[in-house]
Amino acid sequence: MGSRKKSSWAREKATFAASLDTHCRKSGLGSARGEHGFDPESQGAGSTSDLWDALDEPAPRDPWEHLFAKEHARQAKAEAEHDAALRRKACERKQRYATAADAQEAADACAAHGTRGLRTYECRYCNGWHLTSKPQ
């Protein structure tokens, strides 16, 4: 882990930018630095369009997209796992009722046995009905 000092951070950032420029020149992608530090549209010798022409493949919409594919895949996997966890918590663990009347009947039966404060709600995942003790 690097230093927390701003001067050290600035040196590390400059070193990284220089190594990125060197990597891009070696790989034939042209300069990676532009007005804002990132210029995928540069059209000099060894530009990205020349590279994709040489590969006989259609150029991606964003020439740097392949550099971030692993991170995008990781984020997509994490989002899918999060959605699955929410679905399990909100729907799959609970008793499903086909109609609101069936769910209300179950809530009334629970109230008769001492469990008060249950209400029904329509599930956004299964379009069925569940019971909850949370207030609206």
C-alpha cells in the first residue's frame, strides 16, 4: 500500500501514467494520454483503428473496452448474486399465497392464535402474496 502523502501519490500517479503511455506505444495502440488523461480517439501512427484493421475484426465501440472486461464481468456477477440474495430473502423463503384473500385468511388465522400485526403484500418477484409484520 502506498503512502498517504499527496506528493507521493502524485509521483505514483505520474509513474503509472508514464507506464501506461509506454505500454500503449509498445502494443501499437498509440498514446493513452489526451487532454483529460485518456484519449481513445487518437488517430496518430499506430492508432487503435489501424490495430483493429490489422486484426480483421470489427472495432469495438470503445477501443479500451477490452481492458475493463474483467471488471465488468466481476460487477455483473456481484449484481446477479445480490439480486439472487434479495429474491431468496423477499420471496423464496416465504409461504406463497395465490390470492390476496388466501393471504388475508392466513393472517387472520395467525391472529386467532396470538400473532398480531401481520399484513399481506403482493410480491414483485413471483406475483403471489406473502405475509409480513413490517408496517407500511
